[in-house]
Amino acid sequence: MDRFRDPGELAEILGDWTSGPGPLYRKLAAALHRAVLDGSLGADERLPAERALAKALVVSRATVVTAYDELRGLGVVDSRRGSGTRVVRQPGSSRPGADGRVPGGRATAIFQRLIDGPEDVISLRHAMEGAVPELGEELAALLAEDLPGLMADTGYHPSGLPALRVAVAEHFTSRGLPTTPEQVLVTTGVSQALALVAQVYLRRRSVVVVESPGWPGCFDVFRAASARLAGVPLDEDGIRPDELARAFAGHRPDLLYVMPTVHNPTGTLMAEGRRRRVAELAAEHRVPVLEDNAYGLGGRDAPPPIAAYAPRGAEILSADSLAKSVWGGLRTGWVRGPAGVVERLARHKALADLGSPVLDQALAARLLPRLPDIAAARADVLRRRLDHLAALLNERLPGWRFRPPDGGSALWIELPGRDARDFAQVALRHGVEVVPGAAMDPTGAHDRHLRLPYTFPADVLTEATARLAAAWAELTARAEP
């Protein structure tokens, strides 16, 4: 089967192809040529038909026809009646093989922006901020007080630095979930926690029930383990229990993955009664649960984790990290669960890296007791930025619909009558990058939605909104008869 039966997949690979000088057809040809040389497009791979690719990129068919003509002149592609336009093997191109993309995945463009680094484009694909000031304070104290003792240690702690495991256990206990250090595994962020859980629970053709929509980077971790995803919708209280029970009965899944505190991208905080019902259904159907609470920012107001409501027989793992609440550069997270499961996860962790960096863990252990106050201060900043962005959208883009989020760091916006993938292509040409909803839903729905972070300073949000408004005006003008 041809990989690009959906031209949107090729659009994801091309990324920000419109930047730089020159006509569009030449920039498109150059982007396709680069994709061939770096191995993203393999020899004999069929490209989408001109009309289909033009629709996905929101350009004229003539732009794609001329770009393909230029590539044919360079010997990069060849067209034959009945077999379409196919890539010709190039001398000096990357050898065929895995290129790091997950088959059927949707997070390629999101991760590629991190790899490429900053450009003139305002990238709203990530909700990221700088470090909180408390990190510098605790780092100075660590160097002055703890460093000699840490340097005398062997430095190998596959399950985690004992001091941090104690601090995490106390953190969970204070949140209403009694925990011992033996129930805690320290990971290199929540992403590694997801990968380790996938190794323990998933096999080829396993089924993972997920919220729909959700975050594509998490979905791709499960897809990389050759699992299939079954999406369940949400309402204002979280994942719908009626649909969840149906999914459990119909799919007999190997894992349930949810983001109760707070859901990404909708910003929904799962209600306390809903958490109890999810735990009861998981126990009834004997489905393990992985709850990802990384977007809750460590605040005081959230209900206890789902694991606090677990009846006898429920197997619930709770993951969290300091990436969102303290700093993305402090790649320290953890997963809490039954001691036997944590030990199995630790063996996989030891195979992966023998343990997370000790200095980072020691710093995290110092920061954890301060997390509620850090979260409260950061929540105040985010609230002001949310109010600023909401006012801008109401003024410049009044047709866009969104519900004020319960928490998190982004708005989940519904566009009136337009596919967000088309809008994302036009927005790129106006210098702003967004995540369309179709990338965040394993069921293929929510194609009229997009995720819009509000973690940026007010001047960046103002400029980004101006560019989005200009892109929206262009897109709507194109649709006029």
C-alpha cells in the first residue's frame, strides 16, 4: 500500500516548506528533493496526485504540477501512465531503513520542530516556558550542600535516587494517595514512563484505549509498540464512562491511557466521581490503567489521582514529571504503581540507560516540596496570558469557538466550517505554526479543531494572533465563490 494515500502525511513530512525566498513551486520542489536526500522519501515511493497534494497544501494545482516537472527535470522523480509519480533512487541519498517516524503516527512535525530549532516562524506546536526561579535557588543550594555526598556515591540507581523516591512517595501521600518509595520508579520524563509501560504491557496488535482527542506524541509511543488505538470521547467531566465501558467490552484492551489532571488538548479536569467510575470499570474489566498527570502543574486544587479510588483488583499506574511545572530541561519524571509492576518497569529502565542523571534527581528532590507554591505562581501567570489571548481572539477572530479550560496550558478551538489542516498550511505561510485537531484524534474526528497554547508572553501572543487572523482572512477569501 502506498504510504501517501493520505496526502496530509506528506504535508507533515514537508513541515515548514514555504519559508525563504522564491516562488512556491520552487520551494515545494526543493522541500521534496530534501526529503528524498535525507531518506524521508524512499526510492520507488509514489507521491500523491497533483490535485490531492495541492488540496492538502492549500496551493494551486499548477504549483504542484510545476514542482513535479522540476523534479522530473532533475531526475528525482519519474512519472509513468498507470503508476503515478515515483521517487527515483538518488546517488548520495540516505540508505533505506527506519527514519524515526512511527507508521501511522501524527507527532512527526511536532518533534521535527524541536529538532530543527527556532526559526522566524512562531511555533505554537509546543506549550513551553523557561525555568521557574526556584530552580536556580535550589541548584545553588545543591552545589553548596549536597554535591560532596553525591560525588561519593556510585551514581547508579536504576530505580531512582533514594532521596527522590522518598520525596515522590511523600508527594503522592500528601495528594491523598498513600505511597511507599518501593512503589516509585524515577524516569527521564513522562515520555520514558510511557515507553516503559508500553514495553511491559503491549505486544503486536495489542489495543490501547485512549481519550479522543489526545496528544499525538503519546499516541505514537503506543503505535511504535505496534499497538492499535481505540478512542473514547470526553465530556466536561472527562472520559465518558458509558463509552469507556463499551470500549472495554468490545476491544478487550491491554491498557487504558488517560490524562485526568489536566487533559491535553481540551484542558478538562476529570471530576472526582468520574475518577472513581474509571477505576471501578478498569477493575471490573481487568484493564490496567496508565494515568498521565504531567499537565496538572502540581497544584493543590486537583482531586487525588485515579489510583486513590482504585478498588481491589485494579492495576493503576500514575505518571508525572517536573517538565511542565518547573522546566522542560529538567527531564525528571516518575511512575507510581504496585511494587511488583514497578520492579518490572525498573528492569526495562536499567536496560535503557542504567538510571536517570543523579544531579537532576537530587535537584528534583529539593524542588518537590516547593511544588504547590511553584504551581500557584505559574498558574497566576498562565491565567493572565489566557485572559489576554481570549480577548485577542474575541476581537480578531470572533467566529472561533472555545471553552475556558479547567487548567493546562492551551485552548481547544473549533473553527467555523473549515478543516484545520488547510488552515495550518495557510498559517505557515503567514509565519505561525499550529497543531490541527486531526493530528490529535485516533478516530479521525476533530478535523475542525486546533490547539492554541497560551504559555507565551503577551507580545508573542499578540503577534501570533495577528498572523492567525491574516491567515484566516486568506483562507476564507479562497472559499468565496
